[in-house]
Amino acid sequence: MKNRFLKSQNRIITLIMSLLGIGTACSFGGCEYGTMAEYGTPSATFVVKGKVSNEEGLSINGIRVMMRQDTALTGQNGQYEVETVDFPSNQEFQILFEDVDGGDNNEYQNLDTVVVFVNPEFEGGDDDWYSGETSKEFDVKLKAKK
């Protein structure tokens, strides 16, 4: 008798839970197009670009610039550009500037620094998961090795 009572209670609870689940999905617009699940994480592209020069203001080529998985070498005019994809919010990215040319244009000390994006404005998003791209100019001066 007790076992029969518990089974009927479980059925009632299961029915109520399934009705609540369907009602919740419909209240968010899921029933109009059928139940749809969205997967993913909002993302945006963060671009850091600038110029690397020495203390006298002369451009330095051959400096490796690393930000997360992206690496670039500065060109003849010291210009570089690196980018990464992350959540579209305030972000801090560690960037390493490293002299790797073996002294072809003098030798410079490495610089490990952070670039901060505060209240970034994104352009070119798709009104879905991709918020677009934002960029920041970040010029650095490297000190010569002594």
C-alpha cells in the first residue's frame, strides 16, 4: 500500500516538473519556432598594434611581439599588429616584446607588459555571438642592453 502511494506521488511530481519545463521554455519564446537550444560563447577580436622604437625614437625592426597565441615581427618601420579572440568585455592582455635578431640592429632588453581594454567599442559584429573587433594603439620604447 505504501509503495503504491509513493509511485503515484512520483508520477504526479514528474508530470508537474515536465509541465513546468515546457511552460518555462514557451515563456521565453521557444515554442513559437519549436524548442531551440543555443550553444556558444560571445566573442570579439581584440587587436593591438603600434610601433617599437629605441630610446632615441628610431624604429626597431626584428622585434618579436607575442600576445597569447599570436606572434608578429616588427617591420622596417617598427610597426607590429597582434590579435586574439576573447569574451567581449574589459580585458587585460600580456604582451612580450623580445629582441630575437641576434644583435643585427643592436641588442635591446625584453619588455613584458600588459595592455588594458576598458569599455571597448566593437565594430562589425553579427548581432549574434560575435560582437566584432576593437583595436588599441600601443607604442613602446625599448632600452638598449648594456
